Amino acid sequence: MMKELKKQLPPETPLTMTSLASWCTGDAWFNDFPVDEAVPMAFQMGADDEKIKNFLRNGNDWNEPLCRGSYGISVDDPLGVELKPNRRVYYFSNSAWKRPRSRQDPLILQTASSNSPCTVLSRRLFR
């Protein structure tokens, strides 16, 4: 499926996929996929939850190179570990995202790794 999708995209268009966090720590069965990035979903990890959190708390990085550019975290399930700098962070939620009350109101998301909010301006998201 991924190979067919990549063929249909313009050559300059990157292809990103989500991946289970466990795939990024060792179960790298997807490393031959034609993707530019795999976003590790570091939330709702089930039986691997504490194992992966401890792996990250100990300063380890994702073993799979495709996973080293980003984190997928949930606003509903704090990761509680410090994220590596200079990575994209994709936010996921169990419930629907809501529009700010007005175009001037920013949408505030609390990051899982710190107490400082990540502000995304609503005028960029909701045009």
C-alpha cells in the first residue's frame, strides 16, 4: 500500500506515517517502506507503556532512524518524559478538536514534557 501511494505522489512530496512506539525501539519491520518519516505514537502504549517510557527517560533515542524526527503525543495521556530538542511534535486527542471562540483566540496545548504551553495561533489552523 505504501509503495503504491508513494508512486502516486509528486516526487517532491514527503510521505509520513504513524507508527507504534514499539516499532521505533526495535520492531523495525517497516524500515524498507518508501516513507520519509515515521511518527512514533508515544501514547496509549498498552503493555509496552512503562517499558518505552523508561527507555526514553534513560535518555535513549528511537532505534529506527525513520522515527528520530518527531514525536506523536496525546493531550489526554501525558508522556512524562523530556523530549529530544529540534523534533516535530504531533498532537493527538481522544476527542474532537474544538474551534477557538474567535479567530483572535489562540489554541493552547499543554506539552507532555514541560509546563510551558505550546501556542498554535488559531488563524493559522482555522481559516
